Amino acid sequence: MSFHHVDFDFSKTDDDIKVIDELLIEKYLLMLPEIRMKDSMIQTDDSRSYYCIDSNWQEFDENIKLIYPQSPFCNYSFL
Amino acid sequence: MKKMRTDPLFLKKMNECVSCVNWNMLEKSNLMKCKTPKGYLSTAYLSPKKITFADLKDTINVCHDKLIKKEWNENNVRVFAAVNCISKEGQDKIIEHAENYLALQSSMLIHEEDNILEKDATMFPSKYKKWIGGPYYTGTLEIYQFLDCIMHLLFLGVVKTTKGVITDWINRNKKKNFYNVMTKYMYKHIPYFKFDWCKVIEAESGWVSDNYLAYCRLAKWIYHPITTSKEVHVENPSQVDKWNMNDCKKWLKRYGLIFEGKLDDLRSTILMHKKSPLPLLEVNQSCSSHNICTMIGCMLSMISQVMKREVNEDTPLQMDREIKLFLSYLNIVSTSLQESTTVWINSYNCQSLLNLPFAVELFGPLANYWEGGNCGEGYLRHVKPRIRDVHTKNWNMNVHINLLNDTSMGSVLDTHFSKKSSKRHLAKYQRFKKQSGRLKNMYHQYSSVEELYVSFKQQVPISFVMTTDGKYYSIVKKRNIKIIGGISVRF
């Protein structure tokens, strides 16, 4: 399971939004924050670390590339 | 399992193992032999075998013949038929037909004029002959051509069972409260997006297959904190006589002591025990969180393989490996939880997973046979709104003709606008479609950049998209304009 550091350019305002053509959207994704718990409390620190999945059963690998999830500790190199 | 993990092609190679059959249930190995049940009069040992309609018909023949020759009694027939996969209803039919046959034979010997049985046999001859089996027994289809319904098999079956195993582990490890706090937080934000591809619900009950599907997508994330972090108890640093009721209860509970009573009594109990420290209450460590984590990872990997929209000739082999890895870990977890019976034996869905690679070879992507889509049960959602009454002549035929006409016309228009029209007309057509019927909700449109930044600062899940140029954006509404805009996501 790979978590990735995510950031936005907070200087951008509503006037700086880039127009997106809906037809050019290829994948739909969701970033899920890394959650830590301590003493039954959710810690909301400023880690900005996210696990990303898409609508097609894929997730980001370590190189921020969408791949199908792989079983842990298994070799996939010869496939 | 070690070889299966390290060598992706291990299952393709010939391998002989003396201690397992590597989930090949049809392997001719002594490991697969088991004793016959009481009342089974045919052989001493049984091994799993592939069922065919021919075998089922053979079973009926044997049972019928043995019954009418009175070599077997009813119990022998039931045991034999059950072992050969004939249901209780089927067994009843075999016995009923054999009894009818015997009764008719006896009545024919008496030579009565008004023989009721003979009359009945003339009217319904099949009742007095050997049972011919179920409706598909004499058809042209084979059993393997009846595809496993993946919505039921995977999500209402395997995922639900695995969720139960994980919940059992959480309860045994006394992490229930920890889990509840966390999931409440995690489940709170995603339903707000109302995604069609991730239908999570906050309620713990009333889940349907789509909810299990969404749970499965998020399983790694949901269980990540619980399987990686340890619950650290921080003791109140002040003197015990200044502890409040909550501090006292937490401390006592942690050491497995009674935590009911007046505050002063609790404080004195704590002081007494602090002088001679007790060991912490032991939690069930029989199954490590490492194994749970690996099982969840294997489950997601397996499901994503099965749900793939595109398959090639290597897919069945890859799928076979993922299924066997998952089953191996499910076995490790369930046996280490000291279940009275192994989960994968009790839950037939787990064993049915082993049929899927062959089904992919035969039918291609199994996701195309999803019963929640336009086929199977899911088709009803398109039909139902068109049914106004069921009393007019040919109502069912008319509904289907109208539906097929609309679908065909839609398909013609889709092709025309996507291939022969300008982008402007295509966008206009898509807007029309969006207004006339609900399009799938695949992403969330933030109302302003502030809403997006606040969500990011609050560390809640964030919706974003990838465009064809490989860039990532969170979608934000453009003020007073119908088009959408995006704020770049930086990794």
C-alpha cells in the first residue's frame, strides 16, 4: 500500500481555475488520507499523505502509476 | 505457498507436493480421499470430482434401480444421492417415482377392473417411470456453462465472509472501540460524494452488493490504521486521588479489573494495585495483524483481477494464482483464529472461486456478466419504469419492443455524435443526455476552490480526475458558467 505526498497550489483562486473539457477526463480517482490513531483518537496531523484509487479497481504504485493491486510480498516481475 | 508467491508461473509448471494439493481439488491424490458417510454402500473412500449432468443422471439410474430391486433402503439412496450432489428435492423425486413404480407393478398383479393406479399411470405415465431429473438434465448445456454470478459470489459471498473474519479478529483483539471510532470518521465523508462507483454507507447493517463492493475497494485504507498502529494508553500524569471516573475506568479495564463502583472505591483499588503492578490484560495474539493485512491485500488483488474489463490469454493463470493466494491466507487467518471449522470449507463461495479462471477462458471478462449492470437482475431497472400496467394485451412484449427500440436509437445517436459530429455538437448532445437521464456520478464538483482547500486541510478524502494528457485535477465549478474547471493536483 503506497501513500503519496499530495499538494495544491494554494495561491490559485476561483479565477485561476483551468477549464477542463469533460470529454478529456480519462480516469476518476479518490485520494484517501493516511490516518493515524493514538489512544483511540484520530490524529489529524499535517502529513498530506494519501492513498489513491481509481474507479477501475486500480491504485497508485510507488511511481505514481495506476496499476491493479498486487498481493503483498509476491513477485510479479515475470508476468 | 512460498513458491506460489515468489514464482508467478509456478502454477503452470508441474509440481508435486506431498503435503498439499495446491488447491487443485480434482487432483488424484491420497490427500483428497475421505471416508464415506454412514449408510453409503458403494465404495470405501470418496474423492472430489467434477459434476456433469451425465453423472447426475447416472446417479438417478443407480438409485432407482437399487430401490426397485430392494437392494438399498431409502436412507442408502438419500446418502448416495447427496454425496453425488442431488438435492433433497431431487432425492424425494427419486424415491417418489420408485415407490410409484413399485406400487403400479403390485397393483397390476391384482387385476382389478377399476384400478385407480393404472388409470393415473395412463394419464400421467412419467410419474410411474424413473425420474428424468431437473429441467436442464436433458438439455444441451453443461454445468460449467452455467456461469457463477459474480455479484453474489464475490461481494455477497467472499467479501462478506472475509469481512466477518476480520471483524472476528478485531473483536478478539479488543479493538472494537478503536475500529468504530475510525470507521465512523472514514465512512463519514465518502457517501457525501454519492459516487456511482463507490457506494459506501455509514450504516452497519442493510448492506447490498454495491456496498460490499465499495467496502472492498476501500478495505486496505479502512484497516490500515488498525493493523499498523498500536493503541497506546496514556495514563493521567496527576496523582491517582485526582483522577476522574473516566481515568479510573480506563485504567482498571486495561488490567482486567472490575471498573464499577464509586469514584473513591475505584481510586483506592487502583492505588492498591499500583503497589504490586499487574500484567496487562492479554489480547488474542494468535493471528498477527501482518496476516490480516496480507489477507486484505490478497483479497483486493484477487477481486481486481476478476473485475478486469480487459483480459488476455495470461489472465486465467494470473487469476488462478491470486485466488489461491487469497484462499491460502484466508485459511491461515481462520485456522489461527481457532475457528471450529475452516471458513473456506463452510462457505461454498470460497471454493467456487476456483472455477473462475476457467470461466474467463470460456466467456471472457466476467465483469461483463455483472448482474447489477444491464444484464441479470440489473436489467430490471430499465424495464420497470416502462411498465404501466400488466392487464393490457401483450404488455410484456410491448415493453420490451419499446425498450429495444430506444436502446437501438440511443446507440445510433451515440455513434453518430462521437464519430461524425464536431466536439461542440457532441458536448451539446451529452448535456442533453445528462438532462434527460441521469448520467453516472463519477467525480465530485467542488463549489469553490475554498471548499477544496478546506477539505484538503481537514484531511478528508478528495475526488480528482486524470485527463488524457496524464495530468491530475480536482474539479471545481466555474462561476456562472456551465463548464467545469480544475485545480492541479501535485504529487
